[in-house]
Amino acid sequence: MSVIALFGAGGKMGIRLGSNLKKAGADVRPVEVSDVGRERLKSILGYEPVDAATAIQDADIVVLAVPDTLIGKVATGMIHDLKPGTMVIILDAAAPFAGHLPERADITYFVTHPCHPPIFNDETDPAAKRDFFGAVAAKQHIVCALMQGPESDYVKGEAVARMIWAPVMRSHRVTVEQMAILEPGLSETLCASLLDVMGEALEEVVRRGVPREAARDFLLGHMNILGAVIFKEIDGVFSDACNKAIEFGKPALMQPDWKRIFEPEEIMASIRRIT
């Protein structure tokens, strides 16, 4: 059984990951610097936190469940004390893509991120239906990238990724660059921005006199059916009226060059702002 050092173990993400590693029977060495996090770690998981030096001593895998802005600092602080062949797992592409990971040729860098439970799913358990983030009760897909290290380490990293994000359905292999296009590009710059606009639109409709509950039910219901058609969840087409509304609506809402958000320089600029 691999020894896994989990940094940020008492944070929201760390608790979620630590719980899954504990269920899987992994040998976990939890690291947490905040008093609140240390108490949470002990009360929720029953783990006694250890210092960083103890955690990484002879560790096979190091998981960095810390904010993007701290990835470089934490990784640099431990890099020279890791044994050759150690795998460092990062949970987001931002810091790796921005070049914040310290150089060391004899260790492995593996990046993984959850897709989160899909809108269209087969969940029936109430806990799973309310697990919107994933890694608790709802099934989700994940993406993984072997940034540096021997090819054989991909299987090892993916196995840990499946543990920490469990329960997992599909695991997609991508590059770090492709993961950066997915987030922040596709999921945050595009999707989160459009959803935020939809939230503002709901408030505008309410301001114009439509009852809030009616507007919300109408919007969420239409998101469901329209999304099912657009993303080929069902074999359907839009009505002529809907197509005419889209033909008018897209130019009114979107800049002609909006796809530039996926250009490498735009992705890098967004990541620099994040990290």
C-alpha cells in the first residue's frame, strides 16, 4: 500500500479527499497548518495531523489539496526532501500550466480534476441527488494528465484519482494544456459567466413583475430540455420559433470574437489572474 501525504487535509477539499482515501484503506499522512482545519480533521475523520517533514518522509505520493495560489510555495518547500520517484498530485491545472511547480527531473507530476456530477444522470439516492460537487455520494467523471514522469506512472496516478474523486465513472486522459482549456476556459470563463448572466436575467424578469418562483421554475425547466437537445442527450430539435430567437439572441448577447477566450494567451492571462 502506497504512503500518501495529504497537504491541506483539514480544508473542505482535503476532508472530502481524506474521507475517500480512508474508505479505500489508504495509508494517509495528513498535513494541516490551521487550527480550525486541524480540529476538523480530528473531529470528522479521526486523523491526527502530522508536520510536513514527517508526512513526506518515505511517502510514495504527495497530494496537494491547497489553494492554487499556494501550490508553488508548498511544492518548493518540500521538493528537495522527496525521495526519487515520488508522485506529486495537483488537483487543478492552473499552477502547473503557469509554471509554478519547481523543477526536479526524478519525480512525477500528475494533475487531476473532477468533472463534477453531470446534470443528466441516473441518481436516485437522495444524498447522491444533492451531491452537486461529487466525491461524496454522486457518480462523476474525471480528467487526468501525466505532466512529468514515466508512462507507467499514469496508471498509478489515475488509480489514486479514482480513489479521491470516488465514485468515478469515466476517466479521461488529457494534457495539462487541454485541462487548462477546460478550466478556466470552458467551465469558468464561458460557462460560469453565462450562468451568472442567466442569474441576472432572472432578477430582471422578477423586477418586471414575474413571480420569482414561477420565473425560476420556468428557467430551470427550459435549461433542462434545451440542454438535452443541444448536448444530444435526446434526439430532438428546436422549434422554428426557438431557432429564430437564437438567431437574434446570440448576436445581441455575444461578442463576434468571443471564441478568443480559448486562445493560449487568453488562457494564460486568466490563469495568471487566478494564481
